[in-house]
Amino acid sequence: MGFARTCAVALVGVEGVVVEVQADLEPGVAAFTLVGLPDKSLSESRDRVRAAVVNSGAEWPQKKLTVGLSPASVPKGGSGFDLAVASAVLGAAERIDPRVLADIVMIGELGLDGRVRPVRGILPAVLAAATAGYEQVVVPESAAAEAALVPGVSVLGVRSLRQLIAVLADEPVPEEDPDESGRPDPLLAGLRMPGTGEATGMAAAHSDQEHDLADVVGQRSARTAVEVAAAGGHHLFLEGPPGAGKTMLAERLPAVLPRLCRQESLEVTAVHSVAGLLPPGKPLIDVPPYCAPHHSATMQSLVGGGPGVARPGAVSLAHRGVLFLDETPEFGSRVLDALRQPLEAGHVVIARSAGVVRFPARFLMVLAANPCPCGRFSLRDALCDCSPAAVRRYQARLSGPLLDRVDLRVEVEPVSRAELAYRGPGGESTTTVAGRVRAARERAAARLAGTPWRTNSEVPGRELRHRWHAAVGAMDEAERSLERGTLTARGLDRVLRVAWTVADLVGHDRPDATDVALALQLRTGVPRGVPMALGALT
């Protein structure tokens, strides 16, 4: 009779649960039983592990073998348990000292030839192991850099089961033959999911040097709104005719945002690791992500879910970054209304029969829409071919509760011939605007030090009203709008948040009447006699 145990990690969303993998050998007819609530892919590990052990030069025990995954009440899935199962079996067969395995967490998939392949979710799995007090982790060699991001954990990267056996048995470590040069490493295939290539709308903000705000012609009001949105993390709605520059502005917004701090980078990297979207050769994402799903996206692809184990949706892939919904009225109404809860809570909870999964979803949302089906509706011109009823139906596709959660609403004007032909200096570059945004974020961070909030958009309305007051009389006009019914109570809090962001951008100690007037103008779209250029407010 032989017994050995080691550990692996079961992922539930972006959170991990340490699972003890136990192997027991008893006399009897040779059989391999796997218990502990495994799914189909995990049940298939019996064949993968047996072939990998034999092809690695070890002897497969010809006894009754039982492998248990504890706690048995936690659903377990995926091929990331292969390495732990194989090590526990070899420990029970006394090929490896069982005492060496007890305090090691092992994560990885085994090929039939014994190679160790990477799996998705390495970072959150190692984070869970570190939280549980484990100090040693074995991962595939190609994912060792991702695992090493977690402090206080000793990471061993192995390329094959033979290498792991040699390390644990204190034997000479065999060299593995390198792959042919010029060919992609087949082991990296496990890090990505099918259908998550470049066409998904995922991009790194600061790595794209082609998008610069200086390329945007005109649009002074929209440029100001983009700067305010980036400085305070406020949601933005751009409405205007086709070709006015709405998409250009949204694509340039991520580069205006500051780089992610260490904690934010780990949060974003964990989500992308679970989704299989980590860029090759870059284990840590330190720039705000950008996600632009097509308007035909389903609710599951936007919010998260899907068959079996719930996967993160676009709102989670845009965590700490930008979610851009172009042609917003073309999205399904139920899909758009599903955004209301994560916009307020900063996370999304997906309930399934197998359990409840929680994904982070604190993003900056940018909506872009035409004013009508033909796109030419305007109060100044009579070029629109749509009937008034068609215009009303089109604009009604965006529900009032959703728009009430948007802080900034800006009408993007058509670009004139004179603006296109102008040869003088253009608008400010991304670098210049990003510098002001960074300074405004630092002022907000100093004011919010000691609180759980990082940006003005995260501060609850009650805290704003009681701890951080505007100047005396500055909110009078906003409060009158509340009394007239043109502004909701939530809208009043959001106006105050935007006013604080404007004050941070222009260097005021607290918002004055001009800052609040600009915030009202940006939220309602009604002119208040305030210049849209932030430089005029200093």
C-alpha cells in the first residue's frame, strides 16, 4: 500500500481554491479511479497521465489506483491538474519521496510524450497558492515568468515530466531538445483560446504609436470631454454624424490614461490569463486594456458566462481600461441594460447551477452613436431623411437608466472643409494631454489617500456631499436642475464628481461655480456659457 499527496488549484472565475491531490495504491486488479467532482476534461487526465508517465521512463504501478481531489464539494475542471496527479501517483509508487510533494503546488497539463504544457489562469492560481501559505510552485517553463509575478513564492519551471522527476528525486536533470528555430513553440498553444486573436478588439494602449490625439481635426468640446473622462474615470457618450471622429477619439483614449499600478496590473493580468488573452512574451499587462466588441455581441460575450464554466466577458476584459461600444443603438436592448449593474458595482456576478462566479469590471465606458438611422439629423440643418418617429425610436434604444449612469454627453460636430484644409498647428498631442491627466490623477490620489477609492468617479455620492464640499454657492444651478426634474439625484452626484475632476485638471482646491457649470454642460449638453477649453478656466 502506498499513499502520496500534493496540491493543485481549482479556479472559480479569477479566484482560486487550493485542492489536495491524493493518490492511493492498494493490491488488486489494476485500475485507475479519479474521484472528487471532476469534469470531462479532468476525467480524461487518466489517459494523459498514464501515457506521460510511461513515455517519461517511469514505471506505471500495476495496482488498484485511486486519485482523490479534496475538497470534493468544489467543482474541478480543466487539464491543469495533470502534473499534480502524475506526481501524486509517482509518489505513491515511491518513485518520488512523498514527503517532498506534500507542500508543493503543481499546475500544468501533460502531453502524451511527457511534455508540460501551459494552461490558462496561471497567475490567479499562484496567487491563490500564496494566499493559502504555500511557498513552492511548479509550473510549465513557458509560464514561469507569469508565475514569478507573485511575491514570496519560489517558482520552478519545467519543460517535461522527466525534468520534474529528476529535480524531486535529486537526480541529474535531463536536457530537452529545443524546438526548431523559426517555428512557434507548440507549448504556447495552451495559453490562448480559439477566437481570441487580433480581431477581438483587444489592444494595448501605450504600445500603439499610430493613434495620437493630434490627428483629430477640430472637435474641441469632444477633446475636452475625453480629457475629463480620462482624468476622473468618467463614462462618455459621443453622439454625432458618421465620419466626425467618434471612433478616432475613443481609440485614442486608452493612451491618455495613466499606466496601471502594480495592483491594477495584477488584477488585469489575472483576468486576461483566465481568458487566454495574455500577449506572448509579456506576462504582465501594465497598460490600460481596450475592448471594442461588435454590436452583434451577445449578453454572455459582453457581461460574461457561456456554457460550462463561466468565462469573463468584455466588461471584465476592459477592467481598468476602456470599453468602447461603437454604434451603440445597434446593440440589443437587453445587452445594454445588462451593463447597468457592473457600471455601478465595479464587478459582475454570474450565477450558474455549478456555482457563482465573480469577475472584476471597473472600466471606463465610451458609447458612440449616430443621431438617427441615416446619421444626418441635426437641429441646424435639414439634411435628414428620417421621419420624426424614426428618430425618436432610434434614440429610444438607449434606455434612460443606462444614460443616467453616463457622466459626459457630447455632441460631435461634423468636420468642416476649412478645418480639414487648415495647415497650421493641430490640436494637442496625446503626450501633452496625458501629462495633465496624470497630474490631475495625482491631485485626486492625494485627496483620497487613506480611502479605498482611486478616482473621482469611484467616490460614493454620500461621501462627496459630506467630506468634500464644493465652494459656497457653486452647486446652486445644479440643485435647481434637480428641483426642475432635469437632473436626477444620481445625476447630481455625478455632476459633483465631474466638477471635482475639472477642478483637479485646472488646479483648483475645490470646485467653484465655473467648474460645476462646465460639469453640467458636459452632462446635459445644454450650453451654460462656459468655454469648453480647460485652459480658459485656470
